[in-house]
Amino acid sequence: MIIDPLNITQSEVYKILSGSVIPRPIGWVSTISENGVPNLAPFSFFNVVGEDPPHVMFSTVRPGDSNKDTLNNVLTTKQFVVNMATEDLAEAVNNSSATLPPDVNEFDYAGVTQAPCSKVKAPRVLESPISFECELVHHYSLEDHKHGGATIMIGRIVMFHIDESVLLDNYKINPETYRPIARLAGSNYAKLGEIFSIKRPQ
């Protein structure tokens, strides 16, 4: 079956993409407004970009051709924090995806604790075992959209926060104690499941 994305609805395109590109890591992004109101929201259009120097990216949709609080905050402050989502935090992550007014603190709504960062003003999630303090280096809004499109944010990691419980020797992360979750389609999430290894060719 060959499907031209121009011949189906936005919702149908989203279903194909979100059901095909799985599992997707979750960037639980915390920001702060220019008025000092913390914000917290999960994004599954998220990944690492490179390590030299370390960068991550996430993309936020613009429903109704308007910016979400996260996008407004990042464009204003040029900073954000990525908190990694784990099994123990799944309910809190999901709760923080609710559409709330800009003056509502999603940390309180999700039932998680704000912790100060070292180099950025936005708080991090204390309960998350891994958090990245980031400074915005680039953003790009998708062109030729019909419903608001999306904006890609690329940030340079300026500080790592890693709980010792997930850290092995030589700065390796222990997946058994880390226990990250990932997004699938619809209301579905995934755990790591079975892990297998294949050595790269020489």
C-alpha cells in the first residue's frame, strides 16, 4: 500500500508515524517562564543529537497555530532541562501531559519535587535519576504546515545530574536500575523488555 501524506488527514499521518517509529524515548522537559512559573511536560519526539559536544533535541507541536508553554519558555529563557522518564515515574509523566493554564505549576500537578539546577534557571525533577541541563542553540519551525506544525529545539547539555543508583563504572548507565519507559502509539508505553547484543564488525 502506497500512501501520499498529502492525501490523508493530519490525524491519520500522526497515527502512521507514532505507530511506526517505536519505541520513542521520552524527554520530560522542565522550563520556567519569564515570570518564574515552572512548567513540566513530556515529549516523545525526542533524542540525543551528538556527544561532541553533547546535544539533545525535542520537537513540540503547535496546536491551533499557537505555542505551548514549553516552547514559549524556551524561546524566552533559552534554557530547558530534560528529565528522563522511568517506570516509577510513569503516572507523573502522564499527568504532566495535561493541558493546563500557563500559571499552573505542573510539578505540583504531577506530584513531583522541584530541585535546583547548577547552570540554568529552570528546575529539574528530583525523582528522575537522570537530568540534563540544556542551553538552546537552535530552533526550527516546520514549513508548509496547515494546523500549526511543530518546532524543533536543539540544546547543548551544560550539566549532567545522574543518581549513583543508575551509574556503573566508567560512566556507564545500568539499564536494570535505570528502568526507562518509552512511548508507543495511543495510550501505550513500553519498558525495555529483552536485551540482546550484537558486536559491530571490525
